[in-house]
Amino acid sequence: MKKLVALVAVAVIGLASTFAASLGDLVGSLSGTWTDANYNANWTIGGDTKDGASIKITDAKTGKVYYTFKDSNMQDLEVNVGLSGISVSWKSSKFGKSYKITKGASLSKDLTLTIVRDWDPEPYEDQPLTYVGSAADVDGDVDVGAAVDAAADAIER
């Protein structure tokens, strides 16, 4: 009986695990700053009163903003929630690339970044993004449970 319940739960999660979202739906459940040491860049998921929700790429040393992803310049934004964690993916027609940020179900706050260029089907190597601090929330926790709740709310809408 326990196996049956587990299989049903996995099936429900599988059916309802991918949905289109707005970036604002995501910020409450996955916010903070992560460093991509290979490129000396910070990826910050958060929001402010001026620009709203965003994912910003900045120089890790100077803070210079390289680019700001917002709902208005992201295509096919999806949030995937499953037993292995949460991932956020989107496309950028400006750069001709698809991005995917993955947070595993572990206690680590670190993320993995995957970039696929439209002109080359082979992805860049998955880049580790190391958590460096809070962006929008007080303690900077990556709350997968809150992301699952947000996914369920979005599916019900």
C-alpha cells in the first residue's frame, strides 16, 4: 500500500511539475546571489521596487551589471518541480541561448547553471553557482517547499 501511495504521489508531481510562470512567482521561493567562479560573475535572483523581479548577471568584483533578465525579455519561462529539486528555464532571443538554473533537493544552497546556444546543441558544461548571500529575503534560504507550493498555486489558476 505504501508503494502505491508513493507511486501516485510521483505521478501527480510528474503531471503537475512543469508550468509557465512569471519571474515574480519565483522570487519568493528562490532568491539570493550565486557566484559563477569560471566567469567571475554573480547571478542574483531577486527584485527591487524599481525594476520588479529579475535575474541579474553582474561582475563579481565591481558589481557592474552585465544584463538583467525580466519577464519582458525572457521567453518560455518555466519552473519544474520534482523529487530531485527545482529548476527554472527560459530562452533569450537577444543572446540566442537557453538557460536553466537547477537547485537540487539537498540542503546545499548551491545551484547549477546550464546554457545551450541555439547554434550549437551541445550545452556548455554545467556551471556550479556557489551561494554567496541573500538578495531579497532576510535569511537567504532557498525554500524548495515554498516553490512546490507556488507551483501548485500556479497550476490551480
